[in-house]
Amino acid sequence: MNGYKEAIEVLKQSEGRSKDLLLWEVAKISPSSIVKAAKSIGIIHCESLEESLKKMVMNSTDKIWAIKKWREMTGEGLKESKNAVEKIRSSW
């Protein structure tokens, strides 16, 4: 992986507030990476993420925005995200 060793060193050297800020910046750049990492180490469960995403979709009046957010949070492609959002919206 490109930059993997450097990224690990940065994380090892970061402490306290600087580590928190670093993680926030990473989350802004790649939210789906944070979600995938959290799932893989058991910090969050798929059910809680799925429920949060469903609430977000149901509360949104803008379908395109909901699809975009679904893609960002899950890392799924456009077609899969569109299908998921449409399925949720049709069920309520």
C-alpha cells in the first residue's frame, strides 16, 4: 500500500488532541474508510450504521443528496446506493 508505513508512524506519534484532529480530517476525506475500519475492529456494528443511514434517508427530502451520503458512508457504488435509497424510501 502506498504510504502505509508513513501513515502508521504518524498515528503512532500522534497523541491527545492532535490525534483527534488527525482522525477528524481523515473522516472528512474518506468517511467510508472510517466506517469500514470501525466495522472491521468491532467498534460499530452493521445494524447501527444501517439504522442511522435509514433514518438519514427517510428524513431527507432530497433523493440525490441521500444517495450521495449513502455512497460516502458505505463506499458502495452509484447503482447500489441508488437502489438502497429507493428501497428504503418506497418502504415508508
